[in-house]
Amino acid sequence: MGAFLEKPNTEKEFSEGSGNGLRYGLSSMQGWRVEMEDAHSAVTGLPHGLEDWSFFAVFDGHAGSKVAKHCSEHMLHEITSNPEFLGSPKIDGKLNPSTDAVKEGIRTGFLSIDSKMRDDFARTEDRSGSTAVGVIISPKHLFFANCGDSRSVLSRKGQDKPAFSTEDHKPGKPNELKRIEKAGGSVMIERVNGSLAVSRALGDYDYKNNPKIPPTEQLVSAEPEVTVIERTDEEEFIVLACDGIWDVMSNEELCQFIRSRLAITDHLAEICNQVIETCLQKGSRDNMSIVIVTFQNAPEVSQDALTKERELDALLEEKIKEVKENFGDQTQLDLVMHVLGMADIPGLPPGGGLSAKKGTIEEILSRLIDRKQDEDSSDEKW
Ligand code: MN
């Protein structure tokens, strides 16, 4: 679904911030798509006295951006203001929700925002929908919520594989397929009724029209899968990203890449930008959005990693010079990437590979070409 541009729109929107012992960065890029339909939320300090709680989410819209945008602005309120969440006892005027209350509050929030939007948007001919993946971080717990095929991954210290990942809601998944068929639908080419590529989403009311069954049993359901994980001292970071990222990087690759970049820079927005650039280079054709949240035990910038990165950059410069000697002044970036792609280059960023160094390669190449031009023009003077 959705048309493509002739050239990707590579402008990035990015920012970073901190609070509650967490730091976060986020970035998004329209990429090859004609429209930008992703949205996100990043909030440290929640209402009802929950100043030490935080909320992060990514919403990947389809067939328009209206539902995604609305959810990014109102989902948190919808979760924290419903009776399931608010009915919890207060201690010293501060809400003290049990894990069950938070879980149920998230579930109710997703379902109620979906039904309110239906009423609000009914008159507007809007047919858009959106995935949602989010995490509420309390001092003791992580509450992951997923609806659709955006994904969140948790990385813990000393573990090569992610400690946790949300499960994508694809129509072919046994539970999803069962619900779709029971609701009178079918799955063709891995899509609901041969059309929608996700089996759970906010919006998409064309798939929620069977008056005989409740919202959670429709062809497409807005019910989130909620997972509670107790915090330890071992959390490094959480990543939330849409399928534009996950289409071209696995959970392991992205975690490895982020971990390696955290040793090079403490600018989280910069790391998010690098992930997006890398995914574009790896061939993602979709809108891309990513949020990275780091905990106090996240890897820190290390002299060793910086030295190794400088050595890598020096090696790349040598290789680029060789390519330039072979191919002359007409050497283009694409050609350099192609030739280097066939070479054995040690020390490339894990999970990102050569794609992750495209920006650096571009800089080196243009510096070499500038230097050549300077030399040529000074030759002329003599
Ligand atoms: Mn997408």
C-alpha cells in the first residue's frame, strides 16, 4: 500500500531528552513513501503524581496519518485516565496502581481510544489505521503494549540476544488467523481479506463492522498484548520502532548496532539517525521511526571503541583512495560502496556493516575530490 517517490525524502526529525534516570533519543524519516504517516510519543513524568513514571511509543499509520497522529497525542491520557488505571489506591495523594491495574488500564485505554475515534472520525471519511507499540516504565516495572507489527525490544547487560521482544500481529499467526476466520474473514497473501497486512490496529474501521461480535473479536482488533517485566539492574536499553526499521534489521542486529554505537557517542538522537540512515541504505522503502530509551547501565562511550572506529575510518580512507586510483576522478559514491561491499573490511559496526558507514564514506570521498581539485587549481597557477 502507498506510492513511492522517485527519490527518498531523507530529511530527519529528531530530538533527545532525559528524566527519571532514563535518557531517550528519537528520529523519523519519510524515506521513499509519498506520505509520512508515522508518529511517536516520549513523556517523562506521568499524571496523577506518577512523576517517576515514563511513557514512550511509536505509531505506524497506514492509509493516512490521522489515527497515528491522534494516538500519539491522546493514548497516554486514555490509558491513565480510565477507571481501571485510576481506581487504584492512593498513598500520600499519589496513585499507587498494581501491575494488574496498569495492564488493565492499558488494555482499556487502547479499546476506548479506538471506539472514541470511531465516533469522532465517522463523519470525516477517514479510513486510516495505525499500529502502536509502547512502553510504560515505572520505578519497578516495564509494561510493554503492542498492537500490530511495530516492535519493541529490550536489551540487558551480558546477553547477546534481546531479553524480550514484542510479537508482531500478522494475519497468518495462529491466534490471529483463528479470530479472523471466526469473524467471517480470510487471510490471503498474508493479508486480512487479501488487503490489510496487520491483524491488530487502531482505526481501520472497515474491518470492524460486524455488529454481532465485540470489538476484540472483529477481523482487526485494537486489543493490545501487554507484557509486564520486573526491572533489574541489568537493563541497558529499550528500542521501539516501526516495520520500516525491522524489515531490514533483525532484533539481534539492531541491538548489536545500538550497543556498539553507544560506545562511540552519547547522543541518542545521533544514534537514532544512524539507525535510520543504515536502514535506508539497507533498502527500506517505508517510513521509518525509532525511539531508543537507555537505562543507567547502558554501555558508555569508551576510548577503546573510539580508537577502533578511527582505525576503521583510516582503513576506509585507504580503500577509497585505491578505488579512486583505479576509476579516476569520475568515482561516484555508489561505485565506492559497491567495490567496498566486495572487500573484506574488518571492524565494521556489528549489525550495521558497511551500510552504517555510508555517511563517513561519502565525507571521505568528497574530501579526497576537493583536495584533488585544490591541487589541480594550484597547478594551474604555476
Ligand atoms: Mn510501516
